Amino acid sequence: MTDEAAASRRLETRAIRAGRGGNDTALAPVLWATTTFVTPTVEEGRRMATEAGADRFYTRYGNPTVAAFEDAIADLEGAESARAFASGMGAISAVVLGLCSKGDHIVAQKQLYAGTQLLLQTACPRFGIDVTFVDGTEPGAFARAIIPGKTMLVVAETPANPRLGIVDLEELGAIKGPITMVDSTFATPLIQRPLEYGVDLVLHSATKAIAGHNDATLGVVAGTDELLTWLWSFAVLQGANAAPFDAMNGLRGLRTLGVRLRQQTSTAQHLAELLSDHPLVENVSYPGLDSHPQRDLAKRQMEMSGGLLTFDIVGGLEAGRVFVESTEIAQLATSLGGPETLVTHPASTTHVGLTPEEFDASGIGPGTVRLSAGLEHPLDLEADLLQALDRARGAA
Ligand SMILES: Cc1ncc(COP(=O)(O)O)c(C=O)c1O
């Protein structure tokens, strides 16, 4: 089979074998549980120590299992190259601190994963990097905030925490000058491929849907060879390299990603519609609902609506708390994209103690709940949410 024939296959088919070209006769991903490699000659050692992505020198530089995962992501994202990290935050901090220097400027959207936002708000000023936050769902907002000659990086996330706002990838890809980066964690390459729009870097917390079983902490960035070589030089010093075992679980997750995403999307759509009609629910944010303010954009650039939805329960803080403590199938835990349905109540956990103004700015209300649909039967989940809403009614 030619490379061209393989590349013409659908991504879900490619995901089954992606990254395993160098697997010899082993069918499943091979775990290279070693920190270092015997180097045949000094000359070879010198080459391995300096060549970006060399995978047989020292595991912090590269490792064959990690390289297999990186190749798989590069293939599915349509990228020249990828680098895996110990977590999504390891990947994000490598992009921000590896590409920007003192005096540089970053444009970022305000709807971001809280860790990314904190990194930009607290670490960047300490290193002399200015950050301007914009509304990523507003047309033209990123481009308007760019300072020519000073803006080095544009940071976007889509669909975005916490209300699943969508950034227009075509608009982002048209930006010339600064490096553009999209955190595509909620989508994965099977739902959207930002590089096809001209975006420079795509990033994932592979801890989530890609590894997909809540047992691996993993991040990955994909883009051109040139940018990835630059990132690699920083990453080997940063030391947030992916563990081979987690990379193997990343490859394990990719093989079932398509079928999991289709089921989670179907369940999330069902629950979003159910909740939209419920008197104790004020509003539901889900890209698959006609009520989503960017429904048309979501349809244009996403192949599925995904497994995440965010909604507000009537009765605020107490009703939200009672709801997430009353679900029996959906479990109260911080993460997303795995087989277990999870609920979070930011106002009583990650965002506890915010003032009403701060709640408004963050897009989170006292009764906001985020739900990540898992793989349980949708009708069991429906019954679980309805009984938890009944209990929350008492607190409203
Ligand atoms: C969109 C997004 N990006 C990045 C991260 C950080 O990933 P990790 O927890 O793997 O560091 C998260 C974590 O929840 C996330 O939701």
C-alpha cells in the first residue's frame, strides 16, 4: 500500500494503526521501559544528543514508544511533527515559555482552561511577557489585539472551557505574523483539525479523550518540523517529557477514540436536550443544540459536537452542590473524555469564593455544572440526572 493510499483513508481507520510503522511484528504498541540507550559510537552519541526527536539516546530527549505516539498524532492532525509531554500543562508551558521571550506579547482568549489562564496571568508577567485577553468567540477579536512586531503567540481553545464557546478556525488560520496555537483537547483530531485552516500549532491534553481511560497523564503538540525542533530544544531542558507507559496508553486510546466519541456525542446530545426542557435548568451550553450561539460555526468546523456540556441549575450554589453530590452514575471528579461520566461544580470546587463580578467574568455561575458524558447507557444516565435534579429541587 502506498503512503498516499493510506493517507486517503478516514481518520478513524488510520487511528487504529497510526504510529506503529516501526513495530516489527508486534500488533499492539510496544513499551520501551528504559531511561537510556546504549550508543554504539561517540559520533552516534553526539548526533543523537543534538538531533530533534532522536529517540534512542536518553528518554527525556526521546523514546521509541513516545515517538510512536507522536507519529500517530502528527499523522492524524496532518502535521509534519509532534512532541509529547508529561501533561497538557507540560505542553502548554513549553509552547508559551519555549517560544516567547522577555518583551514579547501574547494574545489569548479569556475562555480558557483555568491552568492555562493562570500560567498566562501569573508566570508570563514574571518573565516580562505581556498578555492581552480577548473574547475568543467575538469575530476579529484576536486579530485586533495583535501588536505588529511584538505579538509572538496567539493562544486559543475550542471548544473552550467553561461554556463551550467556539473559535472560528478559519479566522485564526488567516492571522499572519504571530504563531497561532489551538488547544483542541475537547475536540481531538477526529472532530476538528486546526492545522488544515492554517493554524501553526495544535495542542491536546491527551490525558482526556485521546488516552481516554482516566489512567494516563499526557500532553502533545503538533505542527511544522521547524516549530517542533524549536520546541524540542526547550522541552529537553524543561524536562516535562511524556512517560513511555503513558504514551503507550495514548496509542491504546487512539484505537477506540472514534467509537467512543460517537457514543459520547450521542449521549451528550440526548442529555443536553433532556436538560434544556427541564424546569430546574436555566440554560444548557452544548454545540449540538440550536440554542448554542455559534451552532452554525460548530457545524462548519466540527465533525461531531463532542461529549461535554455545561448547564446552570436553578437555586445557585446550594442546588448545584446537592445535584453533583446526588448523582450516582455520574461521579464528582475533575476531568473529562473518559468512559466514566463525570460532573464538576466549579463554584464549590475550582472557583470557590469568587465574587458575583468574578463569576460573571469567568462565565461560571453559582449553579453551573459541567458534565463529561461517558460510556454508560444513556437511559441510565438520564434517570440518574433526573433523580439528582429532584433532590436539588429541595435546595432551590
Ligand atoms: C482544555 C484543556 N487544556 C489543557 C488541560 C491541562 O491538561 P493536563 O491536566 O493534562 O495538564 C486541561 C485539563 O483539564 C484542559 O481541559
